[in-house]
Amino acid sequence: MKIVVFGASRGVGLKVVEQALQAGHMVTAFVRTPSKMEIKHANLTLFQGDSMDAVAVEKAVAGQEAVVSALGPTRPPVAGMMETSARNIMAAMQKHGVRRIVSTTGAGVRQPEDQPKFIDHFIGFLLNLLAKDVVLDSAANVKVIQAADVDWTIIRFPRLMDGEHTGKYRVGYVGKDSSSQLSRADGADFVLKELMEQKWVRKLPIVSW
């Protein structure tokens, strides 16, 4: 499959690129600074651009079969970055007839199926206290994708860390089927699994250990 990955130079996005190449996919890594990309591979194409640049996003999506968006807040945060990026990606997908996207966001984006426990409420309180703009931008990003006429899955993650690629994790909703952490490698594992299997289309599961 031909996949373009946004947020490909770090975190879950980097692990998605790595695992997708290992699985034999053709990967386009959309990055702001190509020199930061650690991976070299015959099936990897680097596309330099800014996800807030609609023209660059449109060019990167052209000819792809699926999109992965692992964009996260920058440091320092750029106001409205994730919402604007989502609008650009959705417009590009619709222009080029690309139906499938798997995007990622934080566990703080709540869903009706969630049954948050005390610790979930406490973490959400801290996020709203310390990074309210990021939380609001993440929620806006989700709403843009949900409103688009595409086959979307938005995967929510708890606290991500470096760790082993175990392939063993839980998929469900906050409180009922979740814990407070996951490795980036296992997060990427589920992104690619769901991209192909499409078991959670138009849903927002949380993935955790």
C-alpha cells in the first residue's frame, strides 16, 4: 500500500514509518526537516513541507492510497496547528479520492462510550490546566476529521513512552478498557493494523497496555 505519514520524524509517526517499511509498504514521510529522518530505505520517499501549507499537503497526498496523521503539538505550540493541518489533509484527500485515514490524538478527547475513573478525570484536569490550548486544538482536529466524508479512524493514546514492540495491548474506551501508558512502538503497531483491517472505522478507540 502507498501511505503518506504526517508527523513522520518523531514519536509514533516515526515508528509507523519504520514498521510500515518492514511490512513492505511504500511510504512517503511528510517532514519539515528531512535531515531529522533517521530511516533510510528504498521504499521511503521524503517529502519536505509544513502541514499548515495546503499546497504542500495536497501534493504529498496525491497518488497515495491511505493517510496516517501522527501530528502532535510542537514546542513551542503553534496556535491552531492541528486543526489547520486536519483541514488541509481532508481537503487533499477529497480532491484526490483518497478514502482511508488513521489519525492519532490524546486520551483526553472524550467519547460517549468512555467511563473515566478518578485517575482519568485527574489527568484531564491537569491537561486542561497546563495545556488548555493544545487540548482545544486537539479536539478541533478531531471534529474536522469526523465531519469529512472519508473512512476515518482516530486512535486515542494515553501517556506514550519509549519501549518494546510487544504487539500486546488493549483496545476499547477510557476507563473500561484502558490504562495510563503505552509504548510508541505498540501505538504504531495498532495504527498499521487498523489501517488495513478497518475494524474501528468512524470510531475513536483508546489503545493502551
